[in-house]
Amino acid sequence: MFDVEQLDKKGVLRKRRKIPRSGKPALFKAVSGLIWMGLFVKFSSWYTVPFVLSDGYIQYNIIRR
């Protein structure tokens, strides 16, 4: 998948491996994961399991639910 054929100075065909850079996608995934974990910690105290299963939770609009 990452093999690239290239001619050297003598005209011999050599296979080299060209591995794509993956720093930016990995950083993006790490930052977005930290944001989701922060949101989970923030909102897990607001929406507990007993509260979500209660009748009062149904009274909220769909956006807040």
C-alpha cells in the first residue's frame, strides 16, 4: 500500500516505502476526544439515571432532552 517505485542514480528500479503523515489527524482525534470527555463529565451530573427515567424529564423540550 505504501510502496513507491523509484529509479536510483544507476537506473535501477528500487522500492521505497512512503508512509503518510498522521500527526494532524491524530491530534484532531485526541482533542475532540478530550472535548467529548469534558462534556460527559459536565452533563453527567445534570442528567442522572433516576432523573432521565422520571416523569419530569418528559416535560422538557426535545432540544434540552
